[in-house]
Amino acid sequence: METFDGVFDALADTPAESANMTARADVLLAIRERVKVWTITQEDAAARLGLTRPRLDDLMRGKLDKVSLDALVNIATAAGFKLHIEIEDAKAA
């Protein structure tokens, strides 16, 4: 039986792919939580984020494969987040 540090480590083919999936998931979850607390329609939320309604639906359903990290950074900024990237030495972790 093989064990993994995280779910994306099990799904990804490479450590880089796992790191990308993890970063996208973290940003996507923050965006989803922010949109959920807004007391506006999904159409208004999509407009606030510079998205189409179908694109917002993909985000709210957690469809990671539909959005790049670059796009998520832009959406998170539109949602009012200031992003910070933390980098660790993989050998030390």
C-alpha cells in the first residue's frame, strides 16, 4: 500500500503538478467562501469578479480543472484578497 502526504500528491504525476493543484485549491476555496458571504446575486458576484455566470458556477462547484492558477490570482484580487506566496525548502519540510 502506497501512502501520500496529501490528496493531490496521490492524484498528480509530478511534485510540480501537485503543488499547482494545491495552490489552485487553496485560492479557489478562499474565493468560494468570499462569494458565499456576499449578499448579492450570482450574476452580480460574477460581474464583480469579471467572470461570466457559467465561469462562476464552475468555481463555486470546485472545478479545479477549469481554471488556471493565473486566472485564480486575478479572480482573488477582484474578490478583495491580497495574495502572499510562502515558499519552503522541500528537503527541510
